[in-house]
Amino acid sequence: MKISVGSGSLHASRELLGVRAGCSRAELKTAYYAAAKVHHPDSATAAGADFARLKDAYDELLPHAPR
């Protein structure tokens, strides 16, 4: 699966991680860990660039997630 984030918008980041607007930090963390497990560079099917995009999306959304 090819991962792409367009302009770095919050919407694109939420879409990438598969979370809804207003999701909790716990939901965001769960979605990030699940996606990271699939796209981690050490896995047989992943590419490092995909993992970097996931990390960027997570870092962008984390400050906006309610505690």
C-alpha cells in the first residue's frame, strides 16, 4: 500500500492514520501503532518513506487531539 500525504493538512493526516476528527489521544496512538507495525522499515513489505509519512502525520495530529 502506497502512503501519501498531500499538503500536510490535518485532514490528510487523519485520513492517512484512519482516525476521525476529534479523536482522543488514545485512539490516535492506537491507530498510529497499528499503521506503524505494518509500514515499519524492518518489516518485509514496507518502505522507510511510508513510515516517515506516518510519523509526520502522527506528530502533526498529536497536539490537536483532546486529552
